[in-house]
Amino acid sequence: MTKKKDGRKLRVVPLTPDLWPSLEELFGTWGASNGCWCMYWRIGGAYRGRRDENKEALRKIVTRKCTPGLLAFDGDLAVGWCQLTPRPDLPWLDRMPWFQRVDDVPVWSISCFFVRRSYRRQGVVTQLILAALKRAKRAGAVALEAYPIDTSAPKSSSNIFVGTASTFARAGFREVARCAPSRPIMRHDLKSVA
């Protein structure tokens, strides 16, 4: 259990097939970010205009592979999601010049978030990050990477579905590379995670 800023406890758990209806309800009719269903980092811009196909693709990942992310619950209500997976599961990262691999460390990646509108700005993303650190370490990862927006950089995007650099820094991530002004690669060495 983790606590939100207002003191209510959140339960953060891996997405398993039995929790699919909760993710489906959280993402809603439109499939989170314009029907993406967290497929962008898997297939790139091809995710556009294929909401139903994206949904089915993620559902198949949930039923066939290890969990692709974490769900945060307030009671029985799913309030947040983060995609958490080994970096090789997200091949589009390697196709983006500013997210090329820094080294050969077999990192896991947090690539995106979705938080229920009424729960935004209440620490849900922070709690998902903290749970992701523990989950990645238990899965054998040596480091966890993220690719957030640095909102302090000039002309940074307001589209922060990847999280913000300041939130990751507060969780102990450090910048390991920056090939675009507002897009650092941030990493947390998992040796210190309990």
C-alpha cells in the first residue's frame, strides 16, 4: 500500500488478465491517449487510427506475456497506470534519435502514464514510480530508465504522458543522457532499492 498526498492509500499492482476490465474502464472509450492503448513505444506512429487494434494488441500482451505495467487503485477503482517493461519490448525507443541506448546495461523502462482526470496532481505518478522501482528489481532488472519531459527547458511540451523530469529526480533518478533539449534519459540504479 502507498499513500496519496491527501492520505488515502493506493494499492499498486501488476496488470494481470483478471485486472483487464479495470484498465479498460480507466482508459475509457477513447483508449487513454487518443486510442494509443500504450502501443506507441511498441509500434511508433502506426498506432494512430487503430484504437480497436491497439486495445486488442495490449490485451494479447497481458494474456501472453509478463505484465506490461502497473495499475494504481483507490479501493476498487483503478486511478492510474504506468507501462513498465524490459526496454527490448519497446523497440520504438531505439528508432528515436534522442532515446538511443546509453550503454549495454539491460534496463527496464517506464515509458508512459495515464491517470484518471479526478486523481491528477495528487501524487499518483510518484506512487507508480516507487512501485515500479520495486517491481523492476524483483524481476531482476539492474536499472530502471525513463524518458520524461523536462518542463523547465524552453519550449518543452505540455504533453506529459511520459512523466516529468522533476518527478523522476525526486524519486532518485538521475540524468544519464540528453540528446534533445527537453527530453532527458533518466536512470535509477536498483541496487539501493529494498
